[in-house]
Amino acid sequence: GDKESFYRYTYGQRLWDEQAQLSSRYFQFNVAELAQIDARSIGASSCVEIKKVPEGNFNKTFLLIMNDGNEVIAKIPNPNAGRPHFTTASEVRNILEIPAPKLFAWSSRREENPVNAEYIIMEKSWFASFGSLYYVGDVPKVSNNEILCVNEDGTEMQYSQFAIGPTNNRMFFDEGRGTVQVDRGSWRTAEDCAIARARREIACIMTLQQFPRPQGIFYGPGHYRPTSTSRLLALTNYLKVAKHLLPKEESFQASTMWHSDLHANNIFVNHEKPTDIVGIIDWQSVHLSPFFFQARHPALIEFNGPIPEGLGRIEIPGTFDGLSADEQKEAKVLRSTQSLYELYEVELRQGNVNIFHALQYRKTLACKITALAGSLFSDGVPILNGMLMAVEREWLNLVEPGPDGRPSVPCPLVFSAQERTLQSEHEAQWIRGVELMKVIREQVGA
């Protein structure tokens, strides 16, 4: 194939900052050496063909065909994938000993291999702390005699070859965050983990000269105008109540590994029995975080449209007969996707009640605040402020009551009537800006 196309991002175009986006996904490596390593890793004499397959945002993926007809997949991380060495080292540890494609060869140290790139060659096809999993030799200053995980019966398990080290969660690196010196773990408690996320956002706000592109059209006449000061004030208020917003259920705070990108291209099934999953790929940046942060619906069932409430039958709208043919088709597609979403909820409730309850918890005020505080460098100040004002009103429901029925801990947040009025105005402006952006994106076909 054309080597230059191997180096470039070739899967679509970008509407915003295209040159910077393409640059962060451009990477040169030694194609010939990669082919030789692939062949040796499975005992073939040579590689006879290399095909670039549809790539994601963070990796280049290639299908390599050997002289004996065998095929393997090679992954090369883009510059935007995360920290050199750590991202690949952790992904390899995640893949090994779980249902995932067999690994033939890998290297997380670009400077030590002839390919001049980190790579993974693969088959075609509760923990004690928080961070990312590694082999002990891949992370400095990490002891291998710490408790690695705890079974449901409380048994402590140690594995001398593995260690929990700093996180590779992309939220610690995206949008310039990777250039800022912050605490990336590992952490001992869910509280430490949540607070580190907020302090990371504070450090980025104070250090970086430019905010990421927001969700809406802001800064114009009558539009919302986000500032560093408003971001820092919101995060300061969050830190005052952060520990009180964590779930009381111990299992919700448990350190959990979760694959957050389960779409159809990442799930391999048995061709003869498609309900059998034979492999799951793309474990890059999978990390250990509190269960209530991790639990989510798989990308496989995500859709654009209203999420069904409850578990009732999904009906076609009463105005269906008056719709055009295209509108009727859209209505049927929406009902189908909503029904699949609801079926997943039903099966989850019957087969894995812990995840079902964690997903319900994610809808609560406390969880929404904790999640949003971890992305405030990007956007969302008026929404977080509104939620924090709701905390002041709902404080008795968030902390244990004392003997007199009053909150056992006084609420550290007090907002004036003027602050509440200003927040309401800012939230309305923010919503208008987001809606305007949505209209523009639809008009340009984004």
C-alpha cells in the first residue's frame, strides 16, 4: 500500500481545527520492520500484503497477510492516544488473561524497537486501588507486593507480576490536559479519585492559555461568556461538598475495570453462532475507576433521540398516519432503537442487578455533579452551579440526619438570591448557545 496513507488519518474529515486534528493523528513508522516482526511473531516466512482498515480516533489499524495465508492485526497508536509507553503497556496488560484476541508480539517502547513506533500484534478475531493495570516492570516505583484485588467474599488476592499504576484515562490527557503536571494516581479511595479529577481541572484552568472548544456558540452579544474565574469558583464549591456526594453503597465505590467503547466493530462473534462473543478489542486507555463512574450503557445500543422512561411498551406516535413516508420511516427506526435500549435494561435488571442499580444512581443529582466536575475545564459551569444550588436545598437528603432530625453536617454552600438569579440567566444563555450550535451542525450536515 501507499506508505504515506499509512501514516495519515484517512477516515473522514473534521469540521473544526482540521489541520490540528490531522496532525495529532499523523505518525511515521518503519512499515517494513513491522511486517517482519508480524511474520516472525506467528512463525510465517514473510508478510505479502498490508491493508489499512478503518481506523479510530486514537490508533491506526492494519491487516497483515502472510505467505502461508494467516492474517494478523497490527495496531499503532497515534500521538493523541496518550502517554508514550504507559498507554500501550497498560493496554497489553488489560488484553492478557481476559476474553480478548491472543497477543503475538508487542512493544511499548518506541526507542527500543526497529519499527520506531509502539505496536501490538494480535490474533484476528474489584481491585484494591484506582489507576491502570500494568506489568510490574513497566511502571517505576510501584511495589509488586501490594493487595491487587479483593474477592466478593473479602479474600485479598496478590499477583506479583502485576501492579496498579498511574491512570491512562483519556480525561487526564485530552484537550491539553496531558501537558499539565497533575496527580494521575494511583489512588487508594474513590474520594481521592474524585477529588483528583476536580483538582486536575483546576490546574488546567490555571495553567493553559486556551479553553477547549465549548458545546455551544458563546461570547457573542447576549450570549453566555465563560471565564476562568467562574470555572474556579464552581470547582471550589464542589470540593466543599465532594465527599458528601459519593454513593453510600460500598460496591458503587469499588475499583472497576470497564470497557467504555463496546460498539459493533470492537466485538468479535462466532460466525456460526453470533450470540457467542469470542473476543473484544480496543482496550487502550481502559482504566480502574469507581464503579459508579464506569457503569454505562454500551455504545452498541446508543441512539439519537429521547431515552424511554420506565419499562413500558414503546408505541408508534398517535400522529403516525399523518406523517410523510420519510417521517414514518424515522418513527419506526426510533421505536426499534428505543425498544432495544429498553430490552437491554430489562435483561440487565434480571441478569446483573448491580450494574442496573449503578445506572440508576448515575441519574441522581449527586452523581451528575461528581461527573460534571471532572470536565469543567471544557464546559458546563452554569449547569454545575445550578446543581450545586440544588445541593443546598437537598442537603438533608445527602447527609445523615442528626438526633434532632437536622443535617448532621451543616451545608458548606450558601447562595444569595442574586447569585441564584445570575445562575438562572447564565444557564438560559448557555442552553441557547448549545441549541444554536446544534442548528448550525445540522445545517452543515455534521
